[in-house]
Amino acid sequence: MNASVHLLPHSEARAALEAAARASLRAPSVFNTQPWAWRISGQVMELSADPARRLAVTDATGRLMRISCGAALHHARVALAAAGWSAGVERMPDARRPDLLARIRVTGLAEPDMAAIRLAEAIIRRRTDRRAYGDRRIPPKTFARLAELAEAEGVRLHLVPEERVPELAVAVDEAADVEYFNPAFRSELSRWTHRPAWTGDGVPPSTVVQPTMRRVPARNFLPGGTAGLAAGSGGDEGARTSSSPAPAISPCTCCAAGRRCPRCCCTPPPRASRPPRSARRSRCPGRTGCCAASCRGPATPT
């Protein structure tokens, strides 16, 4: 039985929302920029895109920023459900505020959702590992399950056919060349790969993989620099590529695509070795009048 939130101490609802905002800091985001901001008022928490953290060159339209925000929204929802809170989500609630992407309202207490608890545990364990995959194939039933999870977030999951992967590799390689010879891009990339440790964001050089021949080329985060990880002995033979095509590029569809990313969690093929764990932790000075997520927290390089 749900308990009305109005019968609960104000501090309990706020504490639950602050915990959900902190959980969102583990969401994957472009260059680990964490381009969102939360605002809490009573039993309501608003998610807004943070234009100051948008990548002006890499993400000129803000599409990747909104996808990142969708992942943060997913993590916050999961955290609330796992903690036994029921909540409603209103997406794009105010047309006059285009950066306001969602509003979460706590509606009461409920039994903790077991599926959400498992996802919350996976959120803590998740790490981005850019090293090469081995040759172990993912079973078809796993892809079917991933497609179901994506559809639950309003997004279609498309599996790239094996025979089209070489074309994709060529396109990725050509796009990388265009970026490489763009001084503005290189400057932006350098800014987010050389962040002070205390910020808890960006892509640390220690997590970057050394460039090598790959089935589908990986982004070179340190052109001219020294990456911290070797690609490993795998040849990506077992890797499969998927995409989430949207019928129209809008803040709402981009946000939905972002929610799909963390929802589609499965056991990956074996890698050369375990990915390094970041030693950084959240540093929050407990600012009054703003959410704890305004302080950039436990970075999960993406």
C-alpha cells in the first residue's frame, strides 16, 4: 500500500530526491561531461540540461547533451524505485523553458522494486571499458531482451548487420580524420581529458585505450598523447553494434535514447582484463538551495 507523501516528513522526501540525484552522477555521458543540473523544491525535482557543459564543437546541436541527460533521468528513477519511493515523471513540462527536460514528483512510499534494486546495483558496478572484445558471441535471446528493454523506454534498438559493419568502420574512420584536423575539436577534447581530479568528470588519460587496428575504430581521446591502457589481445570478433534511430531529432526523442543506454545492461563478452576502477568519490559541500548533483561526483568515464 502506498503512503501519501503529504503524510511523510518533508526531510525524508528531500533526502530521497537528493540520493537519486547523486545516483545520476554515475550515468554515462558524452566525454563524461555530466551536462545536467537538478533543482529540488519540496517533493519535486527538476532535470535541466546545462548549456555551460555542452560540447560546442563535438555536439553543436546539443543532441549528445540531451541523450546524456536521459541517462541521468533513468538513474534517478531507478534509485527512487529501489529505495521504495513511487514517483511520477513529466517530460518536457514547460515549453517556455527548453532546457527543462523532466520533472520528477515523489508521490508516496511503496515496496522496493526488486528489478530496480538489481539495476541500482548494476549502476554502481558499471564501468566504461574501451578495450577490444574477445570472440565470444552474445546469444540472440540476449539481443531480444535488450530490444524489449529499449522499447520500454520508447526507443527502437537496431542491430547493425554483420555485412554492414565494414561500411560503418570506414565512416567512423573518416569522421575521426575530420575531427582530428579540426583545431577547435582537439582543444575541446584536451579540455575534457585533462580535468583536475577533484572535479570528478571528464575522461582521465589512465582510462584511455591506445589506438590500434580495430574492427570498428574507437575514438582516440589523446591524439599525440599517451593513453593509459593497451587495447588488449581481443580482436572484437564477438562484438556487435547497435543503434537507436529516432523518427525525428527532438529533445524528447534524444532524452529517450539516453534512457535506453543504461537500461540495456547485459553481461558483456570477456575482455582482456578487468577495467580499472576509478578512485575518485563524490565531493559535495552540501550547498543550500540546490541539489547535491550540482557537485560533479563519482566519475564513470564514458
